[in-house]
Amino acid sequence: MGNNKYCIALDWLEIILTGEISILEDVKRDNSEFDLGNGIILKHTNTMNHIGFRQSLLVFLDRESIGYLHYGNNLKMKFKSPKSNLLHINNHILYQKDLPGKINRLQKGLGLNFSHFYRVDIAIDGMGLISSFNHLMDSKTLSKKSAVKIHGDIDHKTKKHTRFTIGSRKSEKYISLYNKTLEIEDKGKWYIKEFWNENGLNENSIDRLELRLNAKALKSFNPDFEYLLNPNYLAGYFKLNAGDWLEFIHVKNKKMKNFIDWSKFEKTEIIKLAKTTATNNLVSKKTTIKVLYEELMISKDESYLKCINILCAKYQLENWAKSKVNRWNASIPMLFQN
């Protein structure tokens, strides 16, 4: 993968906000721009949107199109709440440094409350990602660690895959791997190229590894909007949810090989993430411990062991973890030893 230089960013963001929009009837009746003050302007539209809801408000902040606010009976039935509204943020806004401030300002101006994230796409961009993944898939000395299905589009001339999908599009999370440069040229998203240049990615061809997360997979995502621009947090959340999908095991020595070099991101942030996201349910706690143990196997860094023991003691999972050690990797005997 060249020098393993990555950029990481959001590429899709949808948030559920709750509350009543007091001026809604005025906007619908007038069908023109309605100025809420504080730079916020709403305009009603009946155009069908991507999730099938016709009732939407175009949202402008300081005369810049920032996104859509979806509302109506269909939305309320879907979320079983009479006060649910879905805010979709336009793609170009996600690459702006003042994204958190804009969302906070918009939420306050609308008088709505944050409920939860509905969809978040986390994108890791780099050079040669597709060719590197092809190499791993074709290797006779490596095997996939995860049983999750991988689908690919093949170039009949080169006999190599040009695009991969990992997991099911119908599930709460899946990964796409494709050439982003070609898409930018087709759709005119030149602001992404500017983002790459600012972050040291100035090659002619850049691939994208994109994780799509829906509501169930986002229950532990930090509600502080500042984390939306934190590359280490985004990397940690990506790894926590789908890192094992990108791991391969050497057939002979059983050592693991990661497709993504996670060391390019701050390890301490990933540890912090793992400690703080294991709060919603027992499954997430166990997943966190498993991810930390895999990091321990790879790095031999005892700080991971410390985190594991803290989590196991706090949630009474010592016996469960002991029963899983042999399956994870029996060659690391230090776990749970005083």
C-alpha cells in the first residue's frame, strides 16, 4: 500500500432529532423561504428523498445548503415516535472543519434535541488499497480470519477485482472498497481532492475503504459532535466494528496480518474508545475485550492487558474471557496471570 499513508473522514451523516418544529405549518403553507434567524433558513420540498419520505425541509445556514430535515407521519411511524425528525447533512459539509459547530448551531436554532445517530459512513482513503487487498485474497499462505462474505467486481482483462463489498448491504454494517478518484471525477466532488491534498494524499489514484454503519451499530458512538472530526476516534470505531473483517491469518504460523496498518492512528485513542464504548450491553463489552486481546496478540503491549483486566473485573467477565482464550490465541499465556 505504498507508504501506508491514510486519510480518514466521514462521508455520510444522518441524525435523529426529536421535538416539534413550531413554524412547520407556516413553511408548508407559504412554500417559500422561512428565516428562523441566526442564519438558518428553511424551504419546504415534496421531492422524494433517498429513504422514501416525501416531506422534507431544505436547510440553509448562512445561505449555504447544509442538508435536509425529513419529517412526517411515515418517519414518525418508522421510529415509533411522534416527534422524530431525520437530519441529513450534505456531503460537502462533512469535509469542513467547522462541521460540529454547524450541527450544534442548527440543532439549537431548530429547537430540537439529539436522539441518536441514524447512519454514519467512515471512509479510509489511501493509495493502492484495492491492489493490496487483491494480493491478500490471492495469497496461498494466508486465509481470511472472518467468515463474513466478500463480493467483488472483476476486470475480465486483468482478472483482478476492481471493487469489493464485505458483508451484506441489508445488515447494520458493511464495507465497500473502490476507487474514489474515479467517482470524484464522475460526480464532481472536488472538495474531497482538496481534503486529500491538505492531508498529504496527492496521488493520481486513491482508493477508499468505506464502512457504513446504521443505527444499531451506532448505539455507542459518542454523541459529542466534536468526535465526528477526530480521526483517531473514527479509526477506533471502524476497527471496533469491522477490524476483524480485514484480518488474515498465516496458514503455517497462525500469525495475523492486518489489511489496514492501525498503528498509523493513535493507539491510545483506540484503547480509550474500547473502554468507553463497552457500556450499552453485554455483547459490546465482550466484543471490546476480544478486540483488545487481538491487539495484545499483535503488539505484545501490556497496556492492552491492563484494559482487558479492568473491563473483566468491572463487568464480571473473567470466567467468560478465560473460556475464550484458547480460541483467540493459546500462545499468549500472560492473560489473567498475576
